[in-house]
Amino acid sequence: MIRYATCAAAAVALMLAGLAGPAVALEHHEASAVVSILERLAPERGETVFPNAAEDWFEYDSEQEGLIEAAGYDSEEWQEIYEDTISAYLATIPDDEYAAFFDGVEERLAASDLSAEQKAQLLEQWRSDVAELDQRRRQAKPMAVVVKPLAPRLSALMAMN
């Protein structure tokens, strides 16, 4: 009887945890800081913004104006809010537009002059990267509301238009 009650309690706890979903960790002022900093740095650097680049931006800024640290973020904090902001932005994009962004990539790769081995390696990496983005996008859905007002600015930074 005790074993059954323990299992039932564990099942209820797991069920409730699944229903609660992830907490919204990203705050609007953090996402806004990320966007404002990137709007200053991206033109100087001449690069667009993309996922998994928080460390690169932090290093670049450290060698330049130090905007990130001046805003009160260390490397670890910046990494977290940068990636949360980018993931939440991806979650604001309607599904059809998001899917259209990836249309034709595999066909263009297949038609390229690369060797079959290079194509296979790139295709494997591409699919892995897209799967990771898809997962991050799904997980960031609760934070999308925080980033939605910043979406046009992020879209310009990411050159997805």
C-alpha cells in the first residue's frame, strides 16, 4: 500500500511538473538590453546576430566599448540572456515563416559542387543544427511574450526579413 501511494504521489508530481511548464526566466529589461547592445555592436562588427554566439559578442565587446559589462552583465549572465532572447525571438516567428526560412537549403546543398562526403557531412550538421533550434524554439515559447515587442528590432539584427 505504501509503495502504491509513493508511486501515485510521484506520478502526480511529475504530471503537475509537466503541466506547470518552464518558468519565464527572461525579463523584458534584460531582452531590451541585449537588443540595444547588439544594435550598437552589430554595425561596428559588420555581422548579423545568430544563435550560439553570445560568447563571441561578449569577447568582441570586451575588446571594444565594454557595453555588456557596463550594463551589469558578466560573461555567464550575458550568455544566458543573449541565448534566451534569441530563442524567444525564434518562438515569436509564425510556424510557416519559420519553416520557410529553411526551405531549399538541402536542395541547394545537393546541387552544389561539393563532394558527396562533404555534402553528407554538411547535411548531417545542418539537420542537427535545425533540430537544436527547433527544440530551443519550443522551450522558449513561454518567453516569447517578453520578446514580442522587440521582434522587429531582432528581425533586423538577424537579417531574417
